[in-house]
Amino acid sequence: MTSERGLGRSRGADGRDSTLAPMSGWGMTDCTTLIARTGRKGRVPRRHAVRTTVRLAGSQGYAAVMADRSAIEWTEATWNPVTGCDRISPGCDNCYALTLAKRLKAMGVDKYQHDGDPRTSGPGFGVTLHPQTLGQPRKWRAPRLVFVNSMSDLFHAKVPVSYVKDVLDVIRETPQHTYQVLTKRATRARRLADQLDWPSNLWLGVSVETAEYFQRVDALREVPAAVRFLSCEPLLGDLKGINLEGIGWVIAGGESGPRYRPMQVDWARSIRDACVNAGVPFFFKQWGGATPKRHGRTLEGRTWDELPETTRALAN
């Protein structure tokens, strides 16, 4: 999961701006981008409302925001065939998705009505499979980068192996898209590696917030994903000494929100320098703060937007 969401222009499968029917009929939207920027239930600021219509009505949870557009800087779309998760490490402490799920449950959004364990999860954030959404990427004609499970973790223990295989089947059958899966459960991904048929258009990443979690990188190296990447966000400590062998991309960024933990400049420099020395593309997402954009995203006068070579080819 990532630490920022945003409301972008809503477009349908045919590339045109869209106004959606009830969510229960589409199974395609989860309101994630809507709530994040508005901060209110269904109230869209005028500057974000151009060509976008929003309706929220009772238990149906209407919305005009499609998941096939995202304001996350390092992806283009989100797809949530699973929602819900449990906190397992310090990087999860201020999980945006947990807070958002509680809000979506209160709004009556169907996908967020299953509660998780209050010790590790919360209202609307119990792990839930949504097989009705598996066909969603097939409706997207234009190639795009797709972040899988921005509201969950595909390798959570409560996600059956058979369902993980179903998700990978969709990825394999839509080769026009490139999929980004991010997990904190690298050990399970490694254990399942031999049981899964890994699509060539799937990237697998692990979250590494402090040096304490370098073992996730070691586990990732044993998974035969086309691109292996790291998300060092929120960056909560110095990653000096990190081994980037076999890693094809690194994202780094500070935490945002009312309880954000500040990122030190030296921590950002350290991971940037490790990437430069290893020849690994580096993407600096944000400094973080009370709001995601509070302190910008330049590091020593430069915006670091490097991507793996496969992405550059796709973009061109």
C-alpha cells in the first residue's frame, strides 16, 4: 500500500470522461481517490470537479471516480481485487488505507463492510475478496501501469493461494498492462513462489521502512518477478548498507498526515546514493508532512522520477 491517494480525471474504458452507475452494479470503484482529497463525504472541491460528477446514496455508495486513474506519482491506475489488511510493522502505524476504510464503511460502500481485528485492523478493513472485480482490467483498452491492492496486501495469510492464482491469471491475460504488486509479507511471497506462474508483466515490490526489514529484500530476491522493487515509504530510518543486488527499482518517500514521522535528509540521501552506485532507478516520491505535498519532492535540487527500462519503453 502507498501513502498517497488523489482525485484525478475519471475516464471510462473507451477513454472518455465517465459518470458511473451504482458501485454494486459495476464492482469497479471503491471511492479511494474520491475521499482522499476531499476529506469530506462526497464533497468535491470545485478545482477537482471539472467533468466529474459524484453521487453518494445510502448503502449503494455511488461514485463517479474510476479506479483506472490514480494520482499516485509512480503508477497510473489502481485495482483492488482484495481489500483489508492488518498492521505488522512500524510502517503500518499510520496506515492511510485503514483510516479510509473506516470512512468508506460509514458511507455504506459495499466493499468496506467487513471489520478487521481492532488490535491490528479496524472498521471496514477486514480482509475481503472481491472476485466480481477480477475482470476490471480487461475493460481498460489503453496500456497502463496498474497498482494492485492499494487497499490490501495480496500475500496476506487470509488470501487463499487459489485466489492469488486467479489474480495472476488476469495479469497474464492482459499483457497490455504492467502490474505492480507491493507487499510487506515477503516471506509468504517467497514460500509461494514455486506454486505460482509468474506473469512477465508483473512487478513485485516489498516495503522497507528501516534496516530492521532488510530480510524482506532478501526474500524478494528469491521470487522470479520480472521486476523486483522496493518501497522505502514511509522512510523511518537510515537504510545504509542495503544490498540492491537483483533489485530493479527503488521508491522512497516521507510519511504524511496529522501524525507523520519526519524523514531526515540523510536517510533520503543514503538510499539515493545506494541506488546511484548500484545503477538502480530511483524515484523520490515526497518529503511528506501534514499533507503529502507540504514539503515538495525535490532532493538536492532535483526531481528523481527514474523508472525501470520496461516502463520507459511502455511510456514511449
